[in-house]
Amino acid sequence: GNVGYGSNVGSNHTGRIPDQETSVGEGTFWGLGSVIKFPVDLTSAPYSIIAAGVQLPPQRITLPFSLITDGPGGMNQLTPGWLLQYSPYTIARSEVKFANRRKAKRHDFYTGWKILRAGMMDLLVDARKELVIAGQKQQSAGEMGANTNSRKVFKTDKAIPGLGANQLTEKGRQIGITAYTDAIQRYALRGLLDRLVKLASIPLNS
């Protein structure tokens, strides 16, 4: 992950003994001057970006590769899958960077993995499921007509499990579904290709 200059992670400490904590997700990016108030759990939202100046209240988020920015009404806005959809180069670059910088031989069993791996796909499948269900619930309730799709706003994890204390627009929900679906399908196709390549390398008489 990355901690930007001036980030206040856990800045709401009371001066007493430690009584709260943060569970930082893999690859989390704390933006410049962000304020992170404990407790926060981002373990199921890896490679998420908290934008510069954002104040993140206590919460748990389970939407990977998200972008969290200041939103209207004093509530932060979350866009799930933003990194996958709009900055895939960041993911590819990070994988190369991690591989080149990995020097600790005793820790290679947990520092040598790919970012887009089986466990990550499980998180994407779960996150996409919640985004899809949220849309289905609104449609069944008749709250999303043809002219209101782009204006619908989901607020907090009461609307979508894993959204935390943030808000999500209908456009953002669609971005998340597309980003997660594309990543899952590409991973599956790469796995199929690898399997076919291995099978083709096996002699027919073996």
C-alpha cells in the first residue's frame, strides 16, 4: 500500500491506551491529507484508494479496487472497481514492482502472489453479487424507472452490504458491475488458455 504525505491514520486517538484499530487492506492507498478514524476494516476492499483530503469515518468496506472521494451532503462517495476500470496500468505496474522489490526470502510465500488471483476473484464475485442484488431490489420496488437510473443514490451498508458509511450512485454501481465482471472473465479466460497450452505441450503418446 501507500501512505500519502500528511495522512492522519488513527488521528482520533483519545490519549488513553490503544482501544481501536484499523485492518488495512492489501494495496490500500491513503491519499494526501486524508483523515482515517478508527476502527476501519478494508481487508475485503484491497487496492482501494482514499482520495486526497477525504475524512473516512469508522466503517467496514468490502468492495475491492474502489475509489473513495468527497461526496455531496457531507457523505463520501465510493466508486467500486474504479481501479480496474480506469487504471489497470496501476495494477500491472504494481505486480512488476512487487516482483522486482521482493528480496525477503523468508516471506516469499506471501509476497510473491499475483494481484489478480483466485482469492481476489472470490472477493470480486461476492462484491458484484451485492451490487447486482441492490439493483434488483430497486427494480422490484419500482424505484428505478428509465429516467431515474442515473440519479439513484444508495447510502451506507444498509442499502448495499459492504458499502460502509459511503454513498454510491447508480452510475457507480454499473461501473462496479462492469469492472468486476470483466476482471472475472479475463481471469477465467487466462486460466483456460494456460490449461490449453499445458495440454498441447503433452506428447500424444504419453
